[in-house]
Amino acid sequence: MEVTYYEDPACIWCWAFEPVATRLAFEFRQTIKLRHVMGGLRDQPPVDVDFTVRQWQKASEISGMPFDTRTWQSHVNQTTFPACRAVKGAALVSPARAARLARRLSEAYFTERIPIDNLDTILQLAAEVGFNPDVLKENIASGRAEEFFTRDRLEASRHGFGFPTTIFSTIKTESAVLLQGTVDYAVILAALKSLNTPKAKRQRFQDVPEDWKDLFKIHPRLTSTEIQHVTGLSADRVAARASQLGLHWTGIFYQREKTDHDTARAGLEAPPKLPGEHEPYGDEPASIGRKLEETDTLSGDLDTEGIRETSAAD
């Protein structure tokens, strides 16, 4: 099963979608192959900053993910392209490291008030996730990263997708299901079922050390909301288990090891609570997106004007 994910590290609704994406990555970790496409949200500052701030607030209320809107008081992000370009430059060396860099860029942008439209800052963040900044800088300077980023933009713009968009496809059935926006996990399960994914492929979280270890292999730092969504545990129970397992709470994330960067944040806020429990496999909503038709092939010229961020309601 291949999952193609159209995204941008600075996309509001992509960050809001992380609890669902993390649960998918965990429960089907031995089944899916994830392909990241950096669509490039915008190469200019937002027209209406107040509207953007309201979108951040709305996304936080809907998803439970942390959004620090104070960043807009000090800096208006001028472009998302350098961050996307850096992810593609990292992918030339290691797709896994590239995915980790994309995640780190989003963390910095949405929760730490760190601008990600500056190359020097991006290189510092890349170093934090174990990437050689000189190698990444060379991949960007040589134009190789731009080449692959252009390909990603072309792919996304030809489909006319907003972000996030997820496509599930399988070679056996030669069919695919397209989901747009921050859909619920039940929609994901219904899409997988429509592609005849065996129930046995789904590996639900068990509150045992090995599953906690596998969970933090997906992302080395996880919000309480993400952990609640994967585990089904309450916020209080997550905090208790984290303490028992020796996980460190930064004030925003749980992680395995404490770093100097976290000192100022520790204890600033309690982890948010996320209502709801696991929905059973096979419970289908009224709509599961749509299957791709033959007309949904890549065609047309590169045009990023139609690219947008989409919530589940859009």
C-alpha cells in the first residue's frame, strides 16, 4: 500500500492533521509506504495576517494541536518555499531524515515561534535532527533540491489539490482513494477497507514498552494530543505513563531525552485533553473521499494559484 501525502511544513491544516497521520503511521507501520510531496503553499506573505491567525486558532480548537499565534507579532512568514526546498534537498540523502526535517520545521514554526523562511535557520534545524547542514546547503545551492521541489509542485498543482491531501493506492487492485483535508481517522479506515486492506494489517496500540518504543520511532517528539489519539489514553493517563517510562515533558512535547533547548519550556503548560476513544475498524462515515478516475491524471501547466490549505470542512 502506497500513501502519497501532499503537504507543506508551514501548512496550518497539515499540522492539525498530525494526530491522524501519526496514528495511521503507527497502526499500519508494516503495511504502508509513505511518499511525501512538498506542494509549496505560497511564495509570498499572507495577504491577511489577522485571517491567518484566526485559522491557527480554529485549527487548534478542532485538532487539539498546539499553535502559538504570538509568532505573528514578531515575524510574518514571507514564503514557504525554502522549507519545502530543504526537505527535498534532505531527501536526496535520506528520505527518512527528510521526513524528520519536515516535522522539525513544523514544530519550530507552529509551536516555538521560529521563522522557517530563512535558510540559516533551516540549516540549524536540520542539524538538530542529525543532518549535516553543509551537505544540505550544497544540495540546495547546486539546484538539485529545486529540481525535485519543482517536480513536487507540478504534481500537486496539476491535480489542483489543497493541503493536506492523501492518496491511498495499491498495485493489486490498480485503484486509489483520494482524501482531502483534515479528515477523521474513521475516514482513513474506510478508505483502507474500500481497497480491501485486511483487518489483520491494522496493529492497534497496546500499552506495552515495545509499542511505546515504536510510537516514538515515528516522531522523536510527540504532543499529548497525538499520543492520546494513537493510544486511546486520557491526558492524565498519558502523563502518568510518560513518567513511568522516563519520557520528558517539554511543555509542548513528550520525548525520550531532555535537551538544553527544552529547559525554558518545561512545566509551562499542561498537556491538552483530547475527547473520544478509538473507533472500531470498519465503521464507515457517509463519505470516504472519492476514488480516482482516469481523468485524474497529471496534466496541465505548473500553476500554484489553486493550491490552498483545506480543513475537513472545506
